[in-house]
Amino acid sequence: MAGRGTVKAHSGFNANNDSEVLYKAMKGLGTDEDAILQLLTARSNAQRQEITAAYKTLHGKDLVGDLKSELGGKFESLIVALMTPPIKYEVTCLRDAIKGAGTDEKVLVEILASRSPNEVNEIKSLYKQEHNDDLEKDVTGDTGGHFQRMLVVLLQASRQQGIQESLIQSDAQAIFAAGEQKYGTDEGQFITILGNRSNAHLRRVFEEYRKLSGYEIEESIQRETSGTLQEILLAVVKCARSVPGYFADSLYSAMKGAGTDDQTLIRIMVSRSEVDMLDIRTEFRKRFATSLHKMIQGDTSGDYRKALLLLCGGDDA
């Protein structure tokens, strides 16, 4: 998957020069938003961290603080997200989703269903470091029922590696027996199998399940479960089939119909820009009658739109 991002490290990078460009863009009356967005979307996150350090050394000021005071609205949120180290950004998203009134389940689902066990472990330890709290404890304090159980399983980050040939058949049968074959649903089986097997293994189980039951696993989950449990199980299934496909669907949902879910749009465009944005674009084009580029163009405006389109990196018309 390496190198499937649209944002790459800039060759001939010079942190001091870049910090001067940004300083000039914000100095005096008015702000040169264009200079800011052109530069920051053309640097990798690691390079942006070096720019932040150089800016402090040269000007004795905090770059992110200056950006916040000069920019506003969704554009500011996007730029601040770009300036945050990746794992720290995910920790912040999770913390915001849990703390305060109500819980943003969508964020919990998206991050925990799509990240690798290693990433989940990094997120947990940084969360502890930054907030002196245990992520699992915070999640369980804020959720309940089968949804909570599935989140806890994903937070263990103990997915098996590879494909267990001997389990494919029995896993498919266990899910069939837990859902379509019985009156009521044994959610525990769905949680255990979907939460603990590798993506490659699950793809084989879904194939077997279809032969056995005559249904796609998604159809059965939709019939047998509801609410947030259904959302997280479907997210895990989509990620098992294709992580870029999952994000393409999420981006489409964030923009379709009236209004835009800007938080989701920013979160995915920023967090996947150096990971698999090229694959997300390909999946988006395959699934929908338009390109990601066109949809962003039609759904956003101003500097915010410009920066998002640069992260998108091209049109697959």
C-alpha cells in the first residue's frame, strides 16, 4: 500500500524557507490563504512538523496558533488537521467524539473499524500519554450493549494474522447459525468472528457464507441487527472487503443529498491523503456516477474547496 497517497514528501524541502513563506503570508494586514494552502498540501506531515519547529526557532511563535488566529471556519479546521501528526490527530478525533455531551459514534466506528492492530495500539498508547486516561475505559463509559462489546474487541487489537483454512467453514456456519438460521440473533458470534479474524480470512468466510446461506453477509447483518451495532458490523465487513472502498462510501455519504458532513470529509481527506487516497479515488469512480474531485467541487467552496481538491490530487472523470 506504500505510496498510494496523493500527498508526498516534497523534494528539495527546506523547513526554514517554508516557515518564511508562511510567516510572510500571515504578516501585516490580510492573509495570503492561497500561499498557505498551496504550501501545506504539498508537504508530507513529517515535513509540516519540521516547518512548525523551524517557525518557532526563527520567529519565537507557534505556527498552529498563528494559523488559527489568521484563518477561520472549515478552512481553519482542515489546515489545523493537516498540521497535526497522524496518530495524534486520530487521538484528538476520538477524544472529541467521547468527551462532552453525547457521543459521536460515527467517529468511533470509522477509526476503530478501519485501522490495523498496530495503529490501534499506537492510538491507545498516545491517548494514555496525552490524556492520562485509558481509551477503552472512556469508550465503555460512553457506549453500551453489543455496540460497546464490538468496540472493546476492536480495541484489543488482537486480530489473527493470515487465513486460518481450518476455520473458514466453521466461521461461516457459526454466523449462519447465529443469524439467519435462528429466531432472534446471537450477536456475540458476529462480534467474535468479525472482530478477531484478519481481513483476508474474513473475505473467504464471506464467500463461504454466501454459498451456505444464499445471502451476502451485508444483507444478513442488515436484517439481523440494527442501530450502532449494525453500523459497526457493516463498517468492519466493508473494510475487510476493501478499506479504500469503505472510505469511498463514507465520503460519498458525507456529501450526498442536502448539506455536507464536513467533519467526516476533513477527517478522511486528511488522514488518508498520505495513505491510500489514490485507491479511494479509484473506488469512488467505480461505485458512483461521478468522481471524488467533481463531488468535492460541487459540495464545497472557497479556500476550503481549493485545499480539499489539492488533497484529492486529480480528477478521474
